[in-house]
Amino acid sequence: MQTPILLHKNYTLNEEGYQLKLPLNLETIIPVDDSVRLLSQFVEAMELNCKRDINFMYLLEGKPVPDYATFARFRSIHFAPCAKRILAEMSNLLYELGEISGESIFIDGTKIETCANKYTFVWKKAVTKNQEKLLIKIADLIAECEQLYGIQIVYGDTVKMKHVKRLRKKLYALKQEENIVFVHGIGKRKTQLQKSIETLEDYLDRLKGYTKKLHICGKRNSYSKTDPDATFMRMKEDAMGNGQLKPVFNLQHGVDSEYIVWLTVGPQPTDTQFWIVLKYGFFTKKTIVSIDTAQLYRENREKGSCRFTIY
């Protein structure tokens, strides 16, 4: 008699209990009033829970477990645009249910460091200074070209961007009229017109770069090249002990009856630059706003419609 070859060990052969097996239909073991049924209306889960939690397995309905990129794509594309509105609606619902009073809100914040490199900074003050120097060089170049080529570009004392574009157009027209061929490399002499055009193009590229950097900065004083939304600030944690600036986000939140009812992330380096605009209907002029910064109280107590206390 041939003995069968067992490839898999039978773990229940000599055991008192049998191996646990999940039913084919997980819905039968999920209570009717379980919160996971409400959660099934929203696509929100985590990869680990989808593999180990039967509640999340029920939500998947037998579909493959989504990976990290899928969750990140959902947060950035679908959840981010409506997150603020959802928070406002949930806060209003909590107020209607009596879970929050609307009589007081406690505000605090923290700074969160980003994944950006701390040496990829762009300072608005330095960019503005370099832009001013470049504008002076452009004005000098226009005056030089007017004397060299006998053209009139500026009819006054102020040099504007339209004058630079007009100069560029006329220089290229002179190049075409005189059939000048630009040369490059060692042992080749460039004409004066080629030098003027190349200098002008270099100035224009640098001016576009400065303008773009100032546009990204906006009202901020700095930003990171690898994460333009991050702003360089000082943090409480300073390993070097030299007050080094790091790319961070300033997170502020408001709490009422242990519920987060207000949340914002901004580029303000200090809490004193935050002015809370409460757009929820249950906050009135009698609402007491409790803050932990005395300077914020001194600067903004006359600006708002809410009373302030310090804790």
C-alpha cells in the first residue's frame, strides 16, 4: 500500500479545538448598529487594518487591499478639497446635538517639521535685494545699447518691462538685417551685438527667476525649494543650540468640550500672527477664546468679536 505524501501538516489532527475559520459572508457577524456600517459610506481605511481587521475586510467586499499610494492619492485628490467643509459641518452637528457649548474655545498650536531639506531655503529679503540690483543693470544695459546702436528705447526717466521687450525685439531685428551669425567656442570672437543679446537674455532669465520666487513667497519671508509650502521658522527642539531655522508648518487648533472644532495650517512663524476667523454659526460675540500667548492677546484683543482669556 502506497503511503500518501502530505505536503501540509494537519494542525487539527491531535488538537482539542479546530482551526478558526472566517465565514464566507462577513456581514453576518457585523452588528447592525456597528459604526463600521456608517464608515462604509466613506472610503477611509489603512493598509494594515485592511489586512488584519475583519471590519475593514467587510468594507473591501473581497477586493484587493489598497496600497499606501492609493490612500495618499485619495487624501490629496478627494479628501483635501472638502476637509474644511466636513470639519465645519461636523462641528455644527455637534453643536446641534449639545455635545459642544459654543461658549468657549481653547486654542493652541505646534510646529511640524516637513521632509524638505533644511538647506534648501529661499529668503525673500535676499531675492528682493538681488532683483533691485538686476534692475539697475538692465537700465544700464538699455542706456548702453541706445548709444551703441543708435536706437531710442526709453522716453523718460523710468525703465519698465515693456522697454526691455522692445530692446530685445530691436536687437534681434538688427541681427537679421546685418546677417550676423552667432559663434561659440574657443578661438571665436563674438560681435558686440551678440554680447548685448546674450547679456540681455541672461538678465531676463534671472529676472523671471526672481519674480517666480517672490510670487511663491507671497506674504512669507522664506520657503523651501523642495517643499514650496513650507516656511523656515525656529522650533523649540534645537539640537545644534544655535537657533537654526527649519522648514515647518504652523498647526493651530481649537477645542470645545474635548472636540476639535477648528483647525488650520499656516506659514505664520509665530502665534501672534494668527487671527482666528470663526465661521461657525454657534460662535458669537460672547464666545470666550482661551489662548496661551499673551502677545496674541495684546495685539488682537481690539480686532476681534470674541473675548479673550489667557491660560
